[in-house]
Amino acid sequence: MQSTSAQLDRDILEAVLAWQAVMGVDLAIGDMPIDRFAQSITPPQQEMTQEATPELQRQPRPGKAASASIAPPAQVEAQPEPARQRLEEAQTLAQLQALLEQFDECALKSTAARLVFSDGNPAARVMLVGDAPGADDEREGRPFSGRVGALLDKMLAAIGLDRTQVYLANMVPWRPPGNRAPNPREIAQLRPFILRQIELAQPEFLIPLGTIAMQSLLQTDAPPMRLRGQALEFVAGAQKIRAFPMLHPIYLLRQPSHKRHAWQDLQALQRALAPAPPKP
Ligand code: URA
């Protein structure tokens, strides 16, 4: 039997639909496609700016890591957003969460089912920051649920920590559609919020987990394998925080042979957390 042109169109449309499902498209949010990738690589002039000089010789600015051994920051960085001033007005984590609930400028909010702000103990000495919530996290309403969270819990348990002793958040608090990685524009839009969250939580130790959190928080292009294992200084407002970048549990699920690096880094954190022995 010969295919009619209508049948051919239908076959093609079904194939395109199947391909989109495989690529993780799980929601239609408009009639016309929007090329977010193109938007992210050609951001509007007023929102993104070139870094004039490398950071290494300069005093760290809020949310910058001070280190002589990490690479200069990425070429684009968000200029202070108008929202930034309003963020200063948030004096508590609850107020910051309320500001996020009202923030409509990030497209991720319109596709996500809910805000996933934090988990664990906001008064903890250790704060871990991942990249974005996944489907499990969105369902549960807390970061690092599901399989990834279970591995993170095991990693923490290996050095005697549980969720009552750490505070958890993400670079972006809304799940990107299809569990894709957040793009540079979304990260730049939401970076001021996570910086304020760190400032308000005042942890002693900050653990950026994985490439996105490492590079965005520490403002560097250095690869994660070079950043992990370093003890850096992170400036959050008036506070200096010790930063221990670590490999992301998702990466460790895919590359179990790298768990030994994670173990070394966890042990370094454990040593740093231990009270100094009494002087003889
Ligand atoms: N879940 C989170 O909450 N954050 C991640 O980075 C990954 C999974």
C-alpha cells in the first residue's frame, strides 16, 4: 500500500514527537517554539557584560572565591539586577523565599510545579549547593530527594553527618523542563538569590556540588576536577566562608571510579569540622 501525503505528514509528526519525548520534553507551554539556546548565547546587552580583567589579582567581591590557583571567571556575568536591591531587604530565609515566590522574571518558574527552596538545617555549619531540582525533588518539595539524594545522604553519613547537620539548596530553585541543566541566563538571573541565601544562612563551610555550582559560585571556568579538593575562601557579604568544592553525586553515579576523590574531599571536610584538639 502506498503512503498518502497526509499519512507521511502524520508519520513525520509522530517521529518528531517521539524524538522530543526522548529528549526530555514533557510539557507544552506555548503555541510557538522559543529558541532558548539562542537567547542564552546572545543575551540582551543590558543584562550581561564582559569581565574587563581577570579576577585573580583583585580583592574578592561578594560571592567570589579568593584563590591564586583557579582560572579567571567566565566571560559573562550578570550585572546587579534591579531585584538585587530588594534582596538586601530580605533579612530572613523565609523573607527570601517569599521574594522568590514573587519573582516572575525567570522562565523556569512558569514550567515548574513549585519552588524547591531548601532542605536540612538552616543553622548548620555546612551548606551544600547543587544545580537544580529534579523531578523527585519537585514532587517532594525538597532538594536532593530520590536516588541522587540517597547517594548524597550516604556520602554525608560516611563522615557522620545527616540532614539535621547540613543545609541544602540549589543554584536555581525551579526544576528545568525535562530535567535539563539550567542555562547560563537562568543561572545569572537567579544567582543573586542563592548568594543572599548563603549570606543569610551564614554557614562556616560552603560545598558547591558539581560543575554548575562550582563555576557559578566561584566565578571561574576551571573544570570540576581541578576545583575539587581545593580549600578556597568565599566571601558572602561581610562573612568569609571556607569553600570545599566537591563532585556532584549525579556524576559519581555515572563515574563510580571517581568516588575515591569524593571520599578524599569528604575526609578533608570532616577534618576541618573537627574541633581542634586541646593544647597539651
Ligand atoms: N537534586 C537537587 O536538588 N540538586 C541537584 O543538583 C541534583 C538533584
